[in-house]
Amino acid sequence: MGFKGMGGGGNMSQMLKQAQKLQEDMARAQEELKTRTVEASAGGGVVTVVVSGKLEIEQLTIKPEAVDPEDVEMLEDMVKVAVNEGLRKAQEMASLEMAKLTGGLKIPGLL
């Protein structure tokens, strides 16, 4: 008993090959993302953060003029803003890379 519109086993084999290639391409892209970074800053550049595609902080730079013992709260806020923006940029970078492979198709569990 055949399936209408499926065209026989050849199409299924081709679909499996395409799925396997997509899986390999996605794994390769995820590995490449681990080596890529994004940068974000706050306070006009006095706090800068570099975040990897693994969503890990690679570097955090605070210029001396940002350090005011009388206003530690402002420095904390700038660090928080820079880190959150860096994480958002890294997630966006990863989403864009995966969308290139999937043609924008949302695949659960990918990112």
C-alpha cells in the first residue's frame, strides 16, 4: 500500500539525507558560534562586555572613571546593562545563524 503524493521510497531516502545534512550543518554552526563573540557597552563605553556564542562573558572592562566609591549603584547598573545587552546580542547572533540553516523554520529545542 503506497502513500499518495509521496512518490515511493526514493523521496523518503532523499528526505532522510537532507535531514541528516541539516543536522550536521546545525552542529557545525553551533560549534562555530562557540568561537564567535559580540560586544556591548554602557555608560558611553565606560563599561564594556564581550559575550561568546556560548552565552559566557569572555571579557569585562570597566574604565577607571566609572569607579566612584560614592556611587557604586551606578556602576552596578552599567555592568548589568552591558551584560544584558551582550547576552541579547549573542542570542540574536545564534538565532540568525540557525535561521540561515533552517530557512526561518522554528525547530523546538534549537535555541
